[in-house]
Amino acid sequence: LIGGLIAYLYNRYTIPQYWSEASMMILNENENNMASALPSGGGSILTFNENTLDNQIVTLRSKRLVQEVVLELNHNISYFIEGNVIATEAYKSSPLLIQFITPDSIVHNTTKTFFVTPVSDTEYTLVDEELDYKSSHRIGEIVALDELEFSIIPKSDGVNPIFRSSTTVQINIKPVDHVAGDYISRLEIGPKGKAKDILSLSITHPESNKSRDFLNNLMVQCNA
């Protein structure tokens, strides 16, 4: 009975992790320095000046490159929908967005969590637990908290507004270098099987679509 209860609680409160993989073929100079990238869900052609597997592994895992990916995809800002048990990430499906007026140099080094609860089509309640702040604001209104200035804007599903009907949205802002470091710690890169010209890139993450976007953009940025 106790074992069954533990298993139930584990399954109920544990966020699942998803594995995503992409394959990259490295071709030599005689083959026009072209590399075929076959990410999960699609494909593209990449060009490299350096074509050894070891060189590409070092480059793909470099913090500078991963930070560029994080910035390109805005992965330093994430949105979670508050549920009865746990909050789940609303990647590309958040009913609202935060738009910063504060310079990127500050935002990209910020750690902050906001809770936004829509109360009508035009108003919401904003909570910052760290500052013990709770106040009502209007959509598009400029809010100044700590060193940050920003506004909250709604998204639409293409037909109907979904802002008012949404539950509380948790907005997490993290420093870009911290997010890059987390990706690097999760990223596995190595030869694919016995092949000497193919790299396997894989990552385990709670949001599979986010992982695929990261791997795809990582290969694109590597070739930029």
C-alpha cells in the first residue's frame, strides 16, 4: 500500500522529461564543406570551414554559441500555467507576453519571477512575491518594478482572445548565461554509432518542442 502511494505521488508530482535528438553529417573539403543536418522534425544544409568531429563538438558546446541560441529563441524568458498540482510550461502557447522597455543588458542578467492573473479583457493582477508586491494593472500599461520596466500584452489563438479565460501565468526571467549553462549540462554530443562523419546531438528537457527548437537553432548558429 505504501509503495503504491509513493508511486502515485511520484507520478503525480514529477515533471516528465523528454529526449530529443538531431543528426549532423560533417563532409570534408572535397565535398564542398557541406554538412547535412537532420534534426528531429525537419532538415537543413549547413556549411562548415572546420570539418572534424572534435572541432564541431567543441564549437557546439561552447558557451558563446549556446548563449546566442538562447537569445535568438528568447529562452531566458519562460511562461508557466499554474495548475492544481504543478505548473506546466506554456512554450509558444502562453496567453500573454512580457515586453521589456529596460535595456537588454539588464534584462539578460536578471533573475525574476512574476505571477500574472487576468481579471478581464483589459486588466490583470501582478504579483512579485520577492518584493511582496500585488497590484492591478491594465494591458499595455508600463510597469516599473525594481530595475525593470515592462508591459504585459495578450495573445490570441487566431480567432478568439484567450487572455481573460486564462488562469495564473508564472513568468520566469533568468540570466542568459545561467540558461546557457543549463543547456550545456543537458547537451550530449558524440559520433553517431560507428560513423566517422556524423554527429548525434541530444538533449533531455521537460518541454520537447523547446528542445527541438534549441537543437535546430544550435546547428544554424554554428554555421552562421
